[in-house]
Amino acid sequence: MNKRYCLALDLKEDPELIAEYKRYHQKIWPEITKSIKEAGIENLEIYLHGTRMFMIMEVNENFSFEKKAEADRKNQKVQEWEKLMWKFQKALPRARPGEKWLPMERIFKLE
């Protein structure tokens, strides 16, 4: 059974940077797609409103944030991508040092 995670992150308030960020996400590097899929992430979408981004991840039973973080630390291309993306991104106010995407709490589901 798949599990869904929803996460949030901000972009820097700069229309040119936001446009460039969107361009990078029109065709992400194949190594990034591969690392996402190998981690057990089966579907991933990012939505943007103003500077606030919202990510929805559907993962299989093999996924864990810890395993993904460990694999990312060992992957030079992922590290290069993350460093590049940080040019555009801005941590949420409640983020601890080094944190980017923060998990959101579901407070309602239509049944």
C-alpha cells in the first residue's frame, strides 16, 4: 500500500529566480529522476503559489526519509542539484538549519 507525504518549502521572492526554477523543473536531470524512483517514490508533484511550494509524494513500502537522505549524501549529482536548487529556495520560518522541505500535517480529509 502506498503512502502519501505532503511537504512545503518557499522560493526566494524574485520573479526572475522563480522563472528560472520553473525552467529547471520542466526537464530535471535524469540522475535526479533516477534517484527519486530508486528511493521508492512512485509519484511526485510540486505546486507553486506565489513563493510557497507544495510537494505531494506517493511512496511505496521501500521508502524512508532516512534511506533517501543517506543515498542523496552519497550521490554527487544529487548533491550538485541540491546546491543549485538552494540558489532559488528559502527555508520556511520553522525550519532547523539545513532543513528544506518540511512535512505538513493533514488536518482534514473528505470521507
